[in-house]
Amino acid sequence: ALLLLFVRDDVGPSLGVGQKATLQVLAAAAWLYAGFGLDAIHLPLLGTIGLGALGGVGAGLLIVGLCNVYNFMDGIDGLMAVHTLVVGCLTSYLFFQVGSSWWTVIAVLVAATAGFCLYNRPPARIFSGDVGAMFLGFTIAVFVLHGEQVGVPVWVFALLLTYFLFDTGYTLVRRA
């Protein structure tokens, strides 16, 4: 339902930054309320670290953060789509290996992104807009949270997302 508001943003008058942030927080809260939070993380050499209430805050920040990272990176021809293909294929494989049925959902996302990629390659004829980019960011964040629950640690996803996270962080720091 919240994604429909972002569709309105892409085809109608733009939503303000505060309105977009509110919608992202509501979407994250709805997901976390449904029970898909982050109770603990598994780190190499340190083992399992319980997060308690901080797990919900961290999961919410992850969802909102990746929504914005993906939206930010959508402006570069083909980059977000190709990155989603790579992360999606690797995530689908990892989920298949640990026995999570979510690998099929990711495979569908990869197939849809591959079709989009045909039109988003340089020079791009279309972009995903807020609705597509935020959906992908939200979905990848949800895969990260699910991964921790089924045996694919958050740090693995941090490695997969390193390029996006570094590029976005570097650009924001440079602009500041």
C-alpha cells in the first residue's frame, strides 16, 4: 500500500522529503511489527551477539537506509539494475544452499530486474523512479534480515553491498 504512494510521487506531484521518510519508516515498522526483526547477528571470531531492542532499531535503519541508497544510485544508467542482478543471484544461491524457500522469490526479482536492465543500460531509456528503487532497497533489506534468520549472516550481505554503501557514503561525505 505504501508503494502506491510512491507511484503517485513518480507520476504526480512530488512528495516532500519528510513525507517520503515517513512512508519509509511506516513500511519498515510494518515489516518489523509482522515479526521480521533482527534479534542477533553472527560475526566471525565473535560469535552470536544478541541485540535486544537495538535489533529492531537497526533493522528499521537498514530498511530505510537501503531504500535511500537504492533510490540515490538509480540515477546512474544501469548501475542499480546490474548491482541488483549480482546481489540477487548470489543471494538466491546462498538461500538455496541453506534451504530457504526464499531463493525462488529472489530468482523472480532477478528475472524482473534482468528485463528492466535491457532498457536501463546506457544510454538509459527508463529509470525505476522512487517506486522501483525504494522497492528494490526495501526488498534487499528484507533479504538481509531473513538471511540472518536462516544462516546467511549480515556481514555476508555487507560484503555484497559494499560498492553501493561505499559509493553512497563517499558521495554524501564529499558533498557535505
